[in-house]
Amino acid sequence: MEKLLRITRNPHAVRAFVVVVCTVGLVLVVRSLLTDHIDLLVYREAGRTVLGGGALYERELLPGFNFTYTPWAAILFTPLALVPEGVGDAVAVFGNSALLVFAACTSWRALGTDRRSTTTALGLMTASVALVLEPVQTTVHIGQVNLLLLAVVLVDLLRDDRGPAKGIWVGIAAGIKLTPLFFVLYLLVTRRFRAAATALGAFVGTVVAGFVLLPADSATFWLGGTFASPARVFTDPTDPGNQSVRGLLVRWFGDSATTQVAWLVVVLAVAAAGLAVAAWASRRGAELLAVTLCGLCSAAVSPWSWGHHWVWLVPLLVFAAHQVLLQSHRWPLWAALVGLTALTFPKVVRIGMPPPGTPLDPRTPELVIAFLGNLYLVIFASALAVSALYLRSRASKRPEPGTASANPLSPNAADVHGGTDEARPCPVSGDTTSPSPAPGTHPSFRVLSP
């Protein structure tokens, strides 16, 4: 690590490294224009169905593909039906890439890298690295909306708690895809009641808009139980592509009523553990870590989560890399977590999670299949454990003067104000309990700035 930091004091070496990494990222983005954007095709067909007055949920929109989103989402997809396919593909690829950079920059900014040039450089490098990981690469290749949801939720939950609109983007995101509703639970357990109410109000607004504009489809989706059926996503519940707790249990114990009951029990325990550690992180001022753990937990407890749903690995990488660069307490554990996340390289992932319809290689050891076949759950469990150890190691330490928690506007000051959401602003530091370099002054950051 000391050798690495000596290297980063050379501004020319750092800038050359940034250029190389970002060039690789740009090449990966351009290559994505040549892939089959199958999910984008489904979105476009949903938009056409809405404009044509057809039924969204009574047939496959494309051979082998049902529409699994809300009626509100279909309404938002209608512009895709009005532009040429090539234009839509380009907008999706470059739009997703921009959202990825934006999410990475937002994550770094939440950790105190407030110089624009530093934040931009770190965000571009993070995005370039993330493009080689399966969740991000697949999202860009098939034209998914995961990065959009990641970006809007990050912006919403990392903003000042005193803002009256906090929570609105969480609700709108949940109106597109139900998984972000999990963040409402996070807002409740952290006593941000106004933000939770705003999120629920925005979500209900999307449902009402759906009933007004698409009453028949809304009745089918919400009242007919379509929203609660995992089979609408994929027919084979044992497919290794389902990287959720339910997928793991069904693969190990079969799809039975007993497994369903066991899933409900286990998923409640997992959700409780995830929310508890996230709330703990929030109280310690590590809001980015808290929100990230909730994002990962939402994918784990969902009835069905494809690998590309785990884009919350991006802010996790940012937080872990930040701890490693600053050599904070427990930084070797964060470095190990970065290494574990690197295993989501597509060719590695496919060893345990081959594409649907492709059998597992019988020569692969069962232990390897068990590990790689549930890799995202392993990463989540590891992140939860490392986060708990990280927070516990600082639980007995008092804040040093000048740190975020000594600041009356920091989240930990909420305890002084009674802990209500009206009094607590959003934190901007990932480690509020021990002295650390001021934002943008660490050697590895400073050389990126003019």
C-alpha cells in the first residue's frame, strides 16, 4: 500500500493511468452498441402496446418475454416506440453509461471528494472498471433500467434530510420496479418519517396514474396478482440466474410449499439484518454505506433477482476502495471484498450461472458451482459482515475534533436534535469516528486536481 501511495504522488503517472482506464471504458461502451438490446426491445414493444391500446399482461410481448414491469413503467416507455430502433439503442447505451458515471461520481462525492476534477476522474475510473463486471455490463448490453434506478435512489437518499422532496425519487423508482420499496423500510427504521411518507405518496401517485391511463392493465397487474408472481419473470424457479435468497433455497431444497414458508422466514431475517446494519451505518455517519447495503439487501430479498439487478456493487466498490486508499481500520477486509466483487467478471460468473437453457459443466467441482452459483449472495453476506466489523471497531471511539460527527450539521448530531428527519441532514463522510485527510487532500486524490 505504501508503494502504491508513493506512485500516486506522481501526477503524470496518475493522469496517464486515468486516461488508460477511461479509454478502456469508452471502448467497452462503443462495443455495447453492437449487442442485442433485448430488454430495450421489450420496453419498446410495451410502449407500442400502450399506444396501440393492446393488453400488456395477457401475452408475451416478444417470443419468450413477458412484460414484468408496472403499467406506469409502460407509460414511461412510450417514447421508445416513437423513435427509430437505432436511435433508441444509442440513447440507451450512452444514457446508461452516463448514469453509471453519475452514480459513481455521486458516491465519491458522498465520501467527501468535493473537488470537481477529482470527483470526475474517480467517477470515470470507477465506471470504466464497473463496465467489466457482469451486473453493469449486462445492464448496458441489454438496455436495462437498473442504472437509472440506482442513480435516482442515490441522489434521493444522499441529499439533505431537511429537503421537503426527499423520498420522491424512491417512490417514482418503485413505481417503475417494485424493489426500491425496500428503501421505504430503511427510511422508517432511521426515523426519516417525512421522507418515507413522501416516497409512499409518490409511489401511490404512479399507481393512480396507471389506473387513470391504463385501467384494464392496472387491474390485471395490481388486483389480479400479476405483480406478486415470480413466474412472470422466468418459468424455471431453479434457474441459477435467480440470485436471490429464494433462488438459493429453491435450488437446494426444491420448489415446494415448505420451501416457500422457509423463504418467508429466512427473507424476514435477512431483511432485518440488512436494515439493522444499514441503520447502524447511518447513525455512524456512513450514509453511502447504509444506502448501499439496503440496495444489496433489496436484491437479496426480492423473489427474483437476475445478476444485472446487483448494480449496487458500484457504490459498494466506491466505499471499499475509499477505505483501502485511506488505509482505514479494517481496510484489508475491504480490499478482500473488492477482490470478491471482481469475481463477477462475466466469464467467471457463467461457470456457476450459465445462460438460461445452458447446462452446467459436469467437470466443474460442486463446491465451485455452489460458490459461483450464489456469488451475489456471498458478496452481500460478506459486505454485511465486513460492515458490521467496521462499525463495531469504531463504536467505542469518540469523534475527533473536525470530523463530520463533531459537526453540528452531521447526521450524528441528530441525536442532539432528537433524531427526527426534520433535524438531520444527510452525511457526507464514510468514516466519522477517526481522523482522516480532509476531502480532496489525500495524496492519491490531490494529484488528480489542478
